[in-house]
Amino acid sequence: MSVLHGLEQDLGNGLLLRRSRAEDMEELAAFNQRIHSMDDDEDVRDPQPRLAAWTRDLMGGGHPRFGAEDFTVVVEQASGRIVSAACLISQTWDYEGVPFGVGRPELVGTEPAYRRRGLIRAQFEVLHQLSRSRGEWVQAITGIPYYYRQFGYEMLLNLGGERRGFAAQLPTQAQGYTVRPAQVDDLPWIADCERLGGRRGVVHCVRSPAEWRYELDGACELNVNRKVLMVLTHASGQPVGFFAHEPYVRPSNVLAATVLELMEGVSWYDALPCVLRYLLQKGNEIAAQDGKPCLGVELALGEEHPAYQVAERWLPVVKKPYAWYVRLSDLAGFLRLIAPALEVRLAQSLYAGVSGEFKVGFYRTGLHLTFEAGRLTACEAYELERWQAVDAAFPGLSFLQLLFGYRSLDELRNAFADCWTNERGRALLTALFPRKPSNVWPIS
């Protein structure tokens, strides 16, 4: 089945699967707003037309990585009405400096009367094929619990993770720094600053200049994913960092910053009070326009972040992360791709300079890795004849949690009784795959 423009697939029962067209934009905007506003989670529920605005921004021609044909839709053949839809947002992430293509399915939804008919499965087959045709190694999606496991996804990157504080708990003074809106000329150094912060995790989203410009002023005011980029400056006027906050107060009555990075050598202890005071002030301004209160602020910066260590007494409420679903269909190929990053880890470990063969089993299949003087020279998938004939074994897709730094080897062994290693396997896997949580800011 072709994934090129013009795809049409008869699904039976009067339904047709095809790729979207420019003239679908308004119907898709209304569809997405209606379907995705049915969610009851307090931080997801969207009573304003923000999802419709996101759809228009994706399809309207101004998005640097998305075209009008990048939705799939299922329509009633008799009426032409859209009853199910999904999309694919292509982007580039990196694995500790090694870039790789990612296809991000999003805005996945079906009219209630048409659910449980395999419509999403049919669309995901097309989206996965489209993603492969673009050279993308990984597909990653945010979504409801369990659902995307049906399509080969595993939860293995942190999604969210916040620290919240209320007005009376926040610092009362913030001296020596000021905040101003980011400008186009700020984007190169903002990109450098954000890239530096991304090194705290294994995986990081890489933005081109066009994608940074879109983040600054490309999305419309109501887009649910729009971020307001702000620059933190020293009293001398010198920029020292940046942050991004949402343009609306959340249903929990707080204004959230979702990105916050400082340049090297800048004190988090000195700079953070200014950011928190600004967020509270701005939150009050936004909330007043909507006729509701802003009770405090939130740093939604993932599971771990330097700001959390400083702000513990100011932001005592902790919300643990949810997770991204990630799909990786060619594990051996991906390991060969990221070999430079793995070799750096080995060089910095007790396994520096290792040579020899190493086998990882998944009970029916396995990976055969060959190392020479600390370099990964071969990595091939093979059919496993004896499940015991390996150095380490992982059930299901659990190895991917180790690969992406989401869980440590010890955590996986505690969680899965059928995850085991010999002594050699334990030492090498611990060196290759340390726990290192990521907080990905994706292209939306």
C-alpha cells in the first residue's frame, strides 16, 4: 500500500481511509476540538478552542515540519463526514548527540459510534509506513494509558513531572535579574542554552532555525501547544537564560513554565526567584482576563531538574511524570546508529577497551553484538534457539526502557522476574545503559 499523496483504502462498511487535504482543515479542526475535549483530566481538559487552533496551525502552511496531507482520515463514503483521524509530525531528536528521525503521531481520535472497529489500527499502519518512508527510526506519542501498546509501543520516556507552589510559599524578593520577551536575535543563543540543558537526559529534540522561529512567533495565540519564550537577564542587561511558559492558566489555577535553562556559570539560587515571581505576576494578569484566580505557579520540567533542588521549599507539591509511548521497529539498526554514543559510555567505564561477543535475548529473538577495542563493530538480530544461551534476557519490550535511560538494569530486574543477566552481562549493560531520565520538548 502506497503512503504517497492520493492514498485511498476502502475499509468496508461504507468507510474510506485517505490522507487529508487542505480543504479538510476546518472540519478537522472542529472534529479534534470536539473529540479531544471529552477528556476528564484536569490538566488536559480544554474548554477553549485550543485544539482547533493547533489543527489549523498544522495544516495552514506555516508549520516547518507539517503539510496539509499529514493527517489520515476515515470518512463516511456516503456523506464524506470525518469519523476518525490521526496525524504524523516529523522531527529530529538525538541520542546523546547522535541525531535520528522521529515520527510523532498525534491528535488520534474516533467518533464514539465508530470505535472498536480497527480504524486507528488501519491509520497507524499508514502512519508507520509514512514514517519509515521519511527515514524515521522511532515513532513517539503521548496518549491514554495502555492503548498504544496494541500497536507495538512501550512507555519509556518521561512525560511531564511537575513541582507546584502557591502564592504564599513563593520567594518574596527577586533581586538582580529581570525578564523580557525573547526576540528573533535571541534564538541562536537560546538554542545553544537549550541544547546544553538537553544533555541531562539521554534523548533531546533538535530544532532547526525555522523550528525555533516557529516556537517564537509561528503558532497562533490559541494553539494549545504554544509557548511564550522569555529571556532572563542580569541587572547589567546580559542574557543569562531563558524559559517558556504556557499562555494560559491551567485548570488547576497555576501558570506553568515548561522549559527553563540557564547559561553555564549562572547561579540557580540567584536566578530562580525572579522566574517564580514573574510567573506569579503573569499568571495573575492572565487569570484576571478570564475572570478566575491564579493560585500559584508550576515548574513542569520533568522528573529531575536543577531548579527543583533550589525550589523545594517554594514548590512543595510534587506531581510524578506520566510517560511517552515509543515504538522502535529495528532495534539492531538503531543500536548501530547510536554506536558512537555507546562507545563514549564504554570509554568512560570499567569496560573501556572491551573486545568480544555479547548476546542479549528476548526469549524468541536476540541481538548479537561484537566489540573490538571498545568499539561496537557489529550488531545483528537473530532467531533464538535456546533462551538460556545469552548473557542477558528481557521479556517483551522491557529492554527499550534500559536503552532510553528510563529504568536502570536493577529496576528492570526488580520489576520483571524473567529479566536476568550473567555477571558479564550485568557489568556491560550497566556501563552501556545508565539510568538517565529525559524530558523531551517535542515539535508540535
